[in-house]
Amino acid sequence: MSEKDAVSAAIHEASVSAGYPEDDHFQRFISLEGDDLRVSPLYPDLQKPRTERVLMIEVLVSSGTGQDRKRSLLSAIVTHLQAAGTDPNDVMVFFGEIDRASSSFGGGRPASPVEVRR
């Protein structure tokens, strides 16, 4: 399994463990050259510096997704990536909220509400 495959699997497993559907699997990878990404090594208060293997993960969630759900997913992402060999200091996660009425997963149909397991 390639490193990218391992990261993909870990993020998907985290999503499923946080209650999202198994088939809700949409990921995009953008690789940058070393000098295309500038990241503060200790911001905001890390005890050891990040490495050159920094992952910046953008998670799109439905508008109004609760803070508890985001924190649960964040924790699961870090835990699963750590199990796959990624240092937690190298994992940065940013949530963006999207109005589902303004999106489509295909076929020109508006996105329907997501059903999340509790």
C-alpha cells in the first residue's frame, strides 16, 4: 500500500468511525514541492517541530454541523493517521461548512441531507 493509499484509508476509516456513511468517500490529494508550502514549525504551541511530511486536511461538512461532531471527527482523523504512521504534529485539519442546498454529488441533483450514525 502506498503512503497516499494509507493516508486515504486512515481518513476514510476516521470518517466512518465518527458516524459518516461508508460510501461517503470523496477525497482530493494535492502534492506540493518542498518550497511551495511554508509552515511554521511550532505554531501555535507544539512541543516539537513539524516535519516535512505535513498534511493539511480540508474537511467539508454541512452548514450547522455541531462542534462536538467536528471534534469527534478531528480526534478520529489524528488517531487513525497516527496508527498509519503519521506524527500527530504533522496533521493540520480545517473544517469548511457548505450549504448542502448549494452542492451536488452528481447528476445535477442537489445534495440530500446526510444521515449520520450516532
